Amino acid sequence: MADSAYHDALRRLFSRTGGAWRLGLERVSELLALLGDPHRTYPVFHVAGTNGKGSTVATLDAMLRGSGLRVGRYTSPHLVDFAERVVVDGAPMPHDAITMWLDRWEPEMTRLGATFFEATTAMALDWFAVQQVDVAIVEVGLGGRLDATNTVYPVAAAVTQIGFDHVEFLGDTLVLIAGEKAGIYKPGAVAVVGEARPEIRALLTDRAEAVGADPVLVTGRDWQVRDISVGGAGTSFTLVTPDGERQLTTPLIGEFQAHNAGVALAMLRGAGGRWLDIERNAAALLPGVRLSGRFHRAGPWLFDVAHNADGAATVAANLLEVGAPLPVSAVVCVLRDKDWAGILRAVARVATQIVVTMAPTAPVARAWNLDEVTAWAEAEGLPVQRVDDFALALERARHQAATVLVTGSFHTVGDAMERLQVDPLAR
């Protein structure tokens, strides 16, 4: 009965995703006011960006929890269970608590016309207050300036790397997109700029300084990451700051993970005080970092939510770098509005067999056309095999493969984890 009530509550919540996107802070601000503005009762670290924000959040979470603090973490989307989005000290928000909250506040959400993400954000921020967290880490959902999470007033806000992301809402140039993401910088709060490309880095820096953020810490200027080495045990690098050089290692795989760690550490360093003390203990705390669905290994399975060509190319390169057992096969399902051709080309660099399929939770309106995909792959000479049934696709890819890469979207990875009984939050 409890699970039935939970799934019914989620069904009503997800129904709020229909219709046109309505960005803005008015509805979520009013809902939070009704809750007593819970997000004002604890310090917040706020993270935006197209790429790297998940890794930055995971690094902050490990550092803060490893220091003995009670930490709330709000991220999106989820892989297997909606409750993964709202986590306190590694434990997802209980199903019964989610059900009760949604039932209690549904009339007000309906009156306000709150969207799915606005309602979820308010619930997360309220749950953190109820759980009396010492600190919360909040990941931006879409953009920054008008994202529901921008109701928080952080001790530190960071924008990681910028890419083309939701161009229909944020703009069709990197400058426009960066401008939206820079909207999370606040007067008097630490601003961290993690984008390395000079034009975008300068724009983010200018925006942070214009709103009166203090201090403003910029990659390449206020810290540097160099001597990066990627191996099976993680990514080692040298962090250079005005205080000197340190050799550090993150368990996350990939050259870019060194840069993401640098952003997280800059946030703590800029915040000063007790946060700086935590940053100084990075060598001992970084080994605790975990990130579900990103180069996530479980036996012969390797899960990665890469949903663009660059991400897939990075996964392929890292797979070779760490010496994953060969041969490699892949299970791939990509949403039709993504660069599925670029993803398949990247995967083909390492996989001797690519099984294209349909993830059960992939939205019908965004599902890729397998007829089109297989015809294109055949013309390209890629080793693609079509298996419509998802469970059979996993089985087919596993046959005679030493490593199976599952990639293409959060839906693909989440559906595979559920069927293979891999817990995304397991340490």
C-alpha cells in the first residue's frame, strides 16, 4: 500500500512536467514562503554548468561529509528512483516522507501552478531543514538565473564548463547560455568560474564582479590544475594555488575530473573559515568521492550517462586509458534530439559490438527512430545490431564480452541499473 501511495503521488507530481516550460522564481518563492523559507536555515553551495556540475557536487559532498558534517544533496535527474534526487548523508528521502509532503502541499502547488521541478526543489529544501543539515549542496536544474534553485543565497556559487544546453530556453550561443548560468552569482557570496575558454571565462568573471560577488575565483588565474594522470584507481593531479602546490587524487576517472575537483576545492577555499579547513584536508577526503552513473563500474558493466558526442568520446578514451578488459560491447539508447550519430561514432572506437535498443523509460516523444539509426549505422560501416527489447539487448551485449558499456542517456543507464539490480547510491 505504501509503495502504491508513493507511485501515485509521483504520478501526480510528474504530470506537472506537461505543457510549456515556465521559468521564473515567483511560484517557487511563494511556495517556500508558505513552508517558512527553510532554505534560509542552513548554508548552501550552489553549482551550475553544462558539464562537470555532477562531479563538483559529488566532490563537495564527500569533502563535507568526510569532515563530519550532516550534508543535504539535491541533484537531477535520477537514475532508478526519484528519491535519489534528495539525499541526506547518503540516504535518499524516504518514500513515505515524499508521499506525505506531496499530499500535504498539493493544493498549494496546484493553486500556484507550480511545475514539477519547482515542487521538487521546494520539497528538497524543506526536507533539508527538517533533517537539520549542517550544509546543503544544490545543483541547478536548467540554466541558472531563472532556475527554481536560484532561490537560495549561497555561501559559494560555481559555474563549471559551458556547452550547448537547452538552447530553446537559454539561447543558441555559448555567450547567451553562460549569461543565464552566471545568474546564480550573488552579492557578497563567493563566485567560482570553472570555464577555461577565455571568452566565456571572461564573461562569467565580469558578471560575477558586476553583481558584487566576493571573492571571485577564476580557473587559470586563482588556481591551476596540471600534471594530470588517469589510471584505473582514479585521476591524479597537481593543484596550484597561492598557498603552494599539492599532489591530489580523485577516484573519478578522466582528465576533466581533475578540473572539476579544482572547482569544488575553490568553492571551499573561497568560503574561508571552517570551509577552508576542510579544503586543506583534501588529500585525505577526496578518496571518498563517488558519482553514480559516470564511469560507474559494477563487475563487467560500465555505466555512463554521456548524452553528447564529447561525453561519449571521453568515456571511450578513459575506457582505454584504464585498461578495461577486452573485448568491449556496448548497449546504447539516445534520445532523438541528441547527437546520436556522434555518440555511436565515439563508442565504435572501443566497442567491437554496439547493441542499439530502446530504454523503457525514454519519453515516447523523444525516442530515437531505430530504423533510421540502423540504416545510418550500416551505411557508416559501424558494428551495430538492433535489439528492441531492452532486457534482451543487455543479455546480447554481455555474451562473449569482457566489458559492457551502457550509455546514451540517464534513461538508458537507470533502466539498466534497475534490471541488473545495481544500487546507484551504493558506496
